[in-house]
Amino acid sequence: MPRELLMSYVRASGASDGASAGALWALEGHVEQCAACQAEVREVSATHCPADTALMDRVHARLSEALPPVRRRRWRRVRTVLSRWAAPAFGPWVMAVVLIVLCALVLSSAAARNSPLLMLLAPAMPLLGVAVSWGPRFDPAHELIASTPRVGLGLVLRRSSAVLSLVIPALAAAGWITGTAPALVLLPALALTCAALALGSVVDIQRAATALGAGWALFVVLPTLGRGRGVPPYLLESAAPGWAAAAAFLGVAVVLRRNAYLHPRKSGARHR
């Protein structure tokens, strides 16, 4: 890297030294990844801007005394490497897709073994994966999004429906090639997620999700556990067309009611 360009970058006087703003911006991106250029920038700064260098050294020393030592973890290194070629918001989407695919594999294995316990959790497992993917530890924009009024269960449901709508067709195509059916176990999750969003556009989203969850527990989980039998018939592969039709119908209802989320209902409580 030309030393003149590094001097322009350090002194922030690209216009006078012949370096354009675009060149300085590209240089900054290069310096962040190049250890040799970082050392040369420090040398140029110490030679031509000793006051700024001394100030930064004092600030660094005080921060090192006040802050606890940073422990580097492997996932942080992986995230740093990925950030070089992908946007930071790309990570949670990839993690959500991976976790939902794993959920599909686990649930399809439970269905093959005629094990009802995991299948009864089919509507909730993908939502948990989505919630974890956009948690404060993995989403770089978590604090910014958490301050918006549309955060909460509604956001988790919307993200879950988006990821499920992406994953299910891909898994269906892969299952058609391999002769398996991992996508079928995700259809109840997509249908109930769309049902919660559609019902939540009429009533409160919390009430809609609570009612659907209570109905699933009352009419699906408890009877199955009470009988002590295997997977109920409406969670088997033969019920997939019905779930797919319900998901498509409810998905259309969500699209038609999308404006209801832009203009939420006013609370019925009266202000005195």
C-alpha cells in the first residue's frame, strides 16, 4: 500500500493529498484486515501525529485498566471471518434455517420410530430455533430491533413463517430426490404459525397464540398421552396434504390482513 495514501488516511486530508474519499474508504477496509498496513499506520501516526497517538495511548491504557479482559471465543472468531464476506444480519438467518432443518430431521426420525412425544412439540420446535437465532448473543441488531414497538411474539411468528416458507419447499425437493419426507413434519408448525398471525390481526397476538397453544395441548397432546399410543393420525405423512392446504389458506389470510399489523387496534381501555 502506498505510504502517501496511508499518510492521507492518518491525517484525514485526502482532498489535499490527492486521495479521493472512495480510495480512503477502500483503504480503511483493507487496513482492518492487513496486519502489515496496521503497523505502518501506527508508524505514520506516531511520526506525523504524535499528539493524537499519545492521546489514543492514554485512552487505551485507561480502558484496559477499567474494563475486564476480553476472552476470545471460537464462535466470535468464526463470526469475524464470516463478516468479511457476508452482512452481519446474514448470520441469524443462516442459523434459523439450520436449526429448523435439524428440527425437521429430528421430528421425521421421531415419526419413523412412532414416537409421539417429539411429534407433539412439532409446532413449537421451529419457533424456538428462530427465537434463539435472533437472540442477543447472535443478532448484531438485537438491541436496535428490541427498541421497536413491533418486537416480541409477533416478530418471532413472522420470522418463523418466513423461514418455514423458505425451508419447506427446499426440504420437499430434497426429500423427493432422496425418497424421504423431512418437510412434512414442519407443515403443522407453518399452519399454526400462519393461524396465529391471521387470528392475531383480529385479536391480540398474545391471545391468539395462547388460544392456539391451549387448543393444541387440550385436543392433541392430552388425548395422545392419555391413550398411550403412538403418533396420532393427523401428524402422520398421510395428513400432510391437509396441513399443506391449511397452511396455504392461512398464509393467504395473513397476506390479506397484513395491513392490520401496520395499524394495530386501539386498546379498549379508557383513559381517565
